[in-house]
Amino acid sequence: MSFNLSIPVKTTNIPYPVLIAVGIINESNLDVSISIEFIDEKEIDGGNLKLTTPGETFISQLDALDYLGQTFPKLLLEKTKSQDWIKFALDKFYIKNFKELTFDLEKLDHHLNFRSFIIGYNLSLSDIAIWGVLRANPLMGSVLKNEVYQNISRWYNFIESLSGAFNGSVELLTKSTNELKKSAKSAKAQATGKKETHKANFEIDLPGAEIGKVVTRFPPEPSGYLHIGHAKAAILNEYFAHAYKGKLIIRFDDTNPSKEKMEFQDSIIEDLELLGIKGDKITYSSDYFDEMYELAVKMIKDGNAYCDDTPVEQMRQERMDGVKSCRRDRSIEENLAIFQEMKEGSEIGLKHVLRAKIDFENNNKALRDPAIYRCNLQPHHRTGSKWKMYPIYDFCNPVVDSIEGITHCLRTNEYRDRNPQYEWIQKALGLRSVNIWDFGRVNFVRTLLSKRKLQWFVDKNYVSNWDDPRFPTVRGVRRRGMTVEGLRNFIISQGPSKNIINLDWSVIWSLNKKVIDPVAPRFTAVLFENAVPVKLDGPEQTKIELKPKHKKNPEVGDKKVVYSNEVLIDQEDADLKEGEEITFMDWGNIIITKVEKDNDVVKSIEAKLHLDGDFRKTSKKITWLANTSDKIEVDLVDFDHLITKDKLDEDDNFEDFITPKTEFHTKAFADLNVANLKAGDIIQFERKGYYRVDQPFEQGKPAVLFTIPDGKQVSRYGAKK
């Protein structure tokens, strides 16, 4: 029998299911071999595979899998039910949006509870299809690794261990892809006569990168606090500088004195250090003001720039319509004289900007004579009143990158339209060119990353400051309970992909949970509202015992547990019946003897200890707190997103989508150990969730703790975690 499978390596949806099925067939003792070839294309005949058989050709995975299952039933255990699961896998799990995946992942996770296989007790095509599609989806890497869905991760690893075809298919595709790349690169080198430079084997091949010679930069503007998008840019620039044994320059782009403050600059340095990022050098765009001025003069003398006093709105409209400015043909002498007026900040100078003379009709609007210098009389926080005009970012960036020896400009692809402008400025000034690599900006649902808009929330007192736990700043998410390790793991897991992703916050908080869960000490809290007193035949005298703070990690230490003849439980746990046996966690079983209610509210309970009872036979295991004077008051604070819409459209005014209430306070009692916690400590209140101490307990003042989302739970206090 003659078979052939062709796969385009550039396809967005890699057909691992068919590749694995073919691998299992080739591994068998059957007298059949299916040849596999990889093609350097995005698709074949409109599909992401081509399976040629003795009598038919398939370009659909569903059809190909159905054929292989029927042709090799003993190997692939094709069953009628498999078809539904195969279709489910192909329809649902190629989606690269975590929020859209969540419902179906939860469905699969629930199905796999107590199951080793999707169907029955052996490997079938349904397992192959789902495993293959999950492996093909880059979004699932960190989800599987960090066991966001524990049953899926367990099943995934088990299935992978059953046959070499699973990992073999991945290795085969990777190897073939690399060989195709190498062949293409070699062919290009032969065509151009250039030698190939040695490149490190990392996620991306930086163009022109050589070990020991790569220099990257992270250029934050000191006009606000570092947010999670900046953190991604900083970490990726550091990652590739170190990966190629090169250097990272941290450069403050301080060219707008109206927005910049030393406060912001200092906070950025502190936050970078907190993230473990230390540049080989810290520089400032303002260090190069003199050189940039001389280069701007050169552009004027070369006929590549002109001064323009067209009113702002008119200039904006002319650029939009591709209309030539009436000032474009000014003489070089006139432009030089006006540029001097701009430098002096005179009345005439203040009316002008300097524009690059590129192409006012270009289809790329970024090339329609962009402004590169503008006046500003505000004193600069480093250079004082020396300068009355300043270079704009799009001029400063390519100039200083070249001067500082940057080899690779890694930045988000929101700048992609301005890349030709970047290259034009370097060429017009005769500067050394710099390679650009675009990576996808990270966006989160219901979240704003614009510093201007974040400043609006601060100014309008919607939030306390830039470190507010509702803010996506590094300080904000840290104050909410994000760990440095969790943040770095998230950013590295996203990698330098060019895809712009709009993530649900559950992804990053799920990763953070993996960091804090093994070390967070466990304590007890009972909500104040309608807390239910339970009278027991317990010790007349209060008794204190030492118990581990974390049952699975004794290194966390011990805590004091108070035992008394009266305890408190949450109202929602008090739906109990007389004669019912339940378990008090860390104590033992009790039997309910009396329940007093006022309508639906339980007012009090009486019970007797039954410490010989079997906790494995009780269905309710609840937390409790001794109703003694050493319990302390705590304020549990939860938060919602600041805006109500997942993703704002270009025409949306964010002020129209403000969430009416985003902060929720719940009063509770906590055990005496909580009184000793310090600001920044991360704990778990058992059966309630994780918390970070924002304000420690003081006599007469409750401790304030912020809920830490875990990526799954919905808060009982009013907001989604």
C-alpha cells in the first residue's frame, strides 16, 4: 500500500493529530509505511495537510483521521464516539484566545476527572486528536505546564508517555522546519555571496545577530510608573541581550519635560531592580540633545527637513488627506533661521515644529512629513532651562539607537508602521542602521495600559495612586499579590511572538498561584456578618496547640490553634440539621444537637464533640474559629476591573465604560496568628483564598488584606477574581 503525508510547516494550525496517527502506524509491525514530507508553505491545496492514499486524497484533518481510523482500526481504535471528540478538538482547541478556550477546557477537565482516556480504557483517535491540537496551540504551553487544569495536564502527560509517536511527531516537525530554514538561509547566502554569521539557537533568529555583539535597549519615558506591558519589553530585551552574551542599555527617553518627573524615573529603576533587570548601562536621551540638534540642522541643510507653523488641527487633517504643506518649499536659509528661533523659544519659534521632508502622499501615513522637533518652555528635570525645544520620540529613537551602538531594536508591533520612518531617518543622516524586531503587545481584557488614561484615573481619584491594586502597573499588581517570579514566568511564557493577544487576567494569576501555593501559610477567618456561634462540650479552659502552617510544607513553620467550648463559623456553612455529623478542620468530627434560626438566618448552634468519628465519612468539612478575645478584626478587600468592556474599540471613549463600583470591603474575624503578619506577607485563609497583607494589624485598627486572584475562583465578596 502506498501512502504519503505532506505538511506545510508555516501553517497556523499544525496538524499534529494526523502526524501522530501516521507515526503510530509507522511504528507498528504492519506491512505499511506512510512517507512524510514537509513543505515550506502556509498551506497545500487550501488545507493544512495532504494525505494521499491508494484511492483518495484528503486535505481535511477530520476526513484524514476518519480514513486512518477505519483503515487501521486495531491500531487507532476508531469508535463512533471518537468522531464527536475529534470534531470537538478541531473546532475548539486551535483557538488562540484563552477566554474563548476556558469553557471548553473546563468541560474537558471535568470529563477527565477519574479517567485515563477520553473514551474507554485504551488509547483512541479521540486522545490523539485532542492531545495533538493542544500541542499545536502555543497558548496551551504554560497552561499545561502549570497545571491550570489539573486533570488535563495529568492526562496530557500520561498520553504522551504511551507512544514515541507523540514526542516523535513534535521532534520530526521541529527538525524538518529547522532544516528548511537552514536550506533557505544557505540558498540566500549563496545568492548574495554573504557568509552566514553564527547565531544562538533561541526562539527567534535575530537578524544579523552575533554572539557577544548584540546590544539591546529598553527606553522607558519617565512619565508614569512601569506597567505590565513595559515589563514585557524590558524582560525580552534583557533576555536576548544575555542569550547572545551581549549588553542591555536602559535609556530614559526624557524628551518631554511637561510629563516627566524624577519620581517616575526613580520608580522605574526600582521596579526594574525588583524584576531582576539590571542594565549594563543607564543612559538618558537628554545626554544627546547637542548631537541631535546638530543632526537636525544637517537635515535642514540637506533639504530633508522644514519648519512649519500650520495650525495643529489643519496640519493633522492635511497629513490625513495627503495634502502638501504650504511651508514645505521654504528655502534652507529660512528654515535655518526659524529653527534658531525655535531653539531660543521666541514668539515666532513657538509657533513652529520641524518636520521631516519624506513623502506627504505616501500610503503609510507615518511617512507623511512627521514632526521631529517641537518647542516646550517647561524646564527639563535634568537639563533645566538650557533647551526650549526637544526632539520627538520618532526622531530621537533611531538617532540615539545608532549613536549608542544598539544592534537590535526590539519593540512592540504597534510601531510597525513607523519602522520605515525609523529606517529613513538613519539613512538620511548617514547613521549606522539598526535591526528592528517587532513583538506582540500584551493586552488584558477590561484593562487600560495608556499612561495618559491611567493618569486620568489618578487625577479623578478613582484610584489611590499608581500603585493601586486595580492598576496594571508593576507596583499595582505587586500590591495585589503578584510575585516577581510569577510575573517573570508569565512574560517569558509569552515569548517574542508577533501575535497581539488580548488575555484574560486568569492566565497570569493562575501562574502566580503556582508560585504562592506551596509556601503561603494557612490561617482561618470567619466573616463578621451573621457569624454563627457554636457551643460545644469542649474544654472549659481555652487550650492552645501548635499546628503546621502548611500541611504539605513543614518548613513554613507552626501556628497557634486555639480550642474553646464556643467557636464561630460562617453563615454559609451553618445550613446544618440536628443529628448531622460534620468535620471541624484541624479538630475532628462533631454532631449537631440543636439549630436556632430566625427565618433563613441561623442564629446559633449547639453540638457535641465526636473526635472518634471518621472524617472520611462526613460530607461537610468546615473551618471554625475560637470565639475568644485573642481573635482579631480584619478587613478583606476585593476589587473589580476599572472598565466594563473587554476590549475598547478605536472610537470608544473609555470614560463611557467606567465600572461604577470596583472596591469591596468585608469585615471578618481572623485567628490570633494574623496579628503578627507584616505588610506584603502572602497567606491563605482556608476555604476562602489567597491574600496579601496591605496594612498589618494594630490595636484598635483591623488588618487590611487584599484578595489575590487565583485564576479560577469567583470572589464571594462581589468581584471576579
